[in-house]
Amino acid sequence: MSAPTTPSVPAGAAVPLARSPLLGYAIMFGVIAALPFFGAYPIFVMKVLCYALFACAFNLLIGFTGLLSFGHAAFLGTAAYAAGHALKVWGLPAPLGLAFGAGAAALVGLAFGWLAIRRSGIYFSMITLALSQMLFFFFLQAPFTGGEDGLQSVPRGRFLGLDLANDLTLYYVVLGIFIAAFWLIYRTVHSPFGQVLTSIRENEPRAISLGYDTDRFKLVAFVLSAALAGLAGATKTLVLGFATLTDAVWTTSGAVILMTLVGGMGTMVGPMVGALVIIALENKIGDLGKALAEITGIAWFNGLGESVTLVTGLIFIVCVLAFRRGLVGELAHFIKRKRG
């Protein structure tokens, strides 16, 4: 007796709107678009969106291709400096500055990927870390980066006729950039190319036996992830008006790994949630510590703002032990189990 099969949607048939994830994404972006009208600080939300894009780009590599990079900060930093230099020194308009930053990150990603994909597992990860550190020391010494002072006073300029000096205008430009990048990732993951990437993640020898040139697919995924991470870095420079060595340091690569794992690796929305949690902690943990000190009377909590790494480390341990799928992954698993 054969096992029952799950009913499938016939080719060309429309997926019911209630079951379509696109409706959920539309609602989510609608809520984000309305946040400034409910008292949200636009600069903070834009910073979260930039890091959310960075995490989504990293998730494309680790969550859907199975490649763990320890050097993704190199692409964020490359694009941040490249876009900042193009906007400030060359005077390029904002769209060209962002494109230049993303393109520079893609070229660096091509070089890194061409070297790294020759190895797998921890060897791949360590190669990306070593290359990223080499680039970090280059940025430390290069004259156009400003060294330890960073590249300061980067102008926002105009974007397709819109004056980006207005925070609210810039907010919707950044949101539009994020939605376009998110759509690109979504289409990539749900395309035949994305299915090959998933097969490489699950069983690379099987993919090779089916005739796929897995190294070529991994290299394309690596470059695409680098370009999107670069777009996040360039956008962050446009928002904050500066680029520093913090964008390229190895701890930033660790932060994006933490964001992805906390939110849910291999999910579309998980990296966004993880970025929100980590960035909110970094910015608001001092206020939380003061509130806890007032409630409990324990003076130690006043210094909680100086222990961000301790708190994020504890969150990482809790997620590894109790939420192996991440926040979004665990929630999706719970809903699926209830429905099943």
C-alpha cells in the first residue's frame, strides 16, 4: 500500500491569497512604512533596515547555500568606503554612489569567492576570515579611508530628484531599496537557480552527480551575497554620513552571523528579526539597565550598557540551546505542527 501523497497545486493555478507569503510581506512592509507616523525614529529604523539587508544577504549564502563566511564584513566595509568616497570626493549622485559601492563589493566578492570555494567546511570559513582581515588592514592604512578617524561628512545629495537631506524622504528611499533587494533574494531562492543552491546545501555530491557545476553555482551565490551586503553598506553610509573601520572589522562578521541565527537561518524574515533584536539591544540596553536598576535597586544594572557583548553572547547561547531554528524558525515550526 503506497503512502498518501500531499496534494499539490496544479501548474498555472493561483495560490490562495491567504496562503501566499507575498500578502504577509506586503503587510509587513506596510507596517514599516507607517512607523514614522507612530513615533519611530527614522534614523534608527533605517539603520535596522541596513543591517537587516546585510543579514538577508548573508542568509542567502549560509541559509540557502550552506556556506559559512566569517568575512562578510569585508563587503559591507568595501561598499561603505567606496560609496562614501564616490559621494564625497567625486560628487556622484546618490544612485550612482550606491551602485558603485555595491559593484566594488561584488568585485571583492568575486576575488574572495574564487579563492574560497576551492575549499569547503571550516577551511572555506577560515579563508574568508583571513582575506577579510587582510582587507581590514588595507583600509586601516589606505589614505582615502581616513584611517582610524574614518570617512566623515558624506553628503546625502539627491536621489532621482528627491532631496535626501530630509530624514523622512531618505527613509522611504531606504525602504524602497530594501524592498527591491528583498524581492531579488526572494526570486532567487524560489527560482531553479535557488533550488540548485538548496540541493548543494543538502547534498553537494548528489548535485555533482546530477551534472551541476557546483563550484560555479557557489561562486555566483557568493558574488550575489557580496553585492547585496555591499548595497547594505553603501546605504548605511548614505544614512549615517560616515564609514569607519567598524564596518570592516571581524566582529561585524560575527554580528551578522548572530543576527541570522537569532532570527532564523534559512528563513526569509528571520534575518530581519535578528537584526532588529541585536541593533535594538546595542542602542537601548543602557536604558533597559537603568530601568532594571530603578525597579530592583541593584546598581550593577546601571553598567549594563557597557556590557553589550556579554548580553548578545548570552542571547546566542540561549538560541543555540533552546531555539535551534531561531525565533522565526521556531514560530514557523510551531504553526506547522499545530496545522499538521
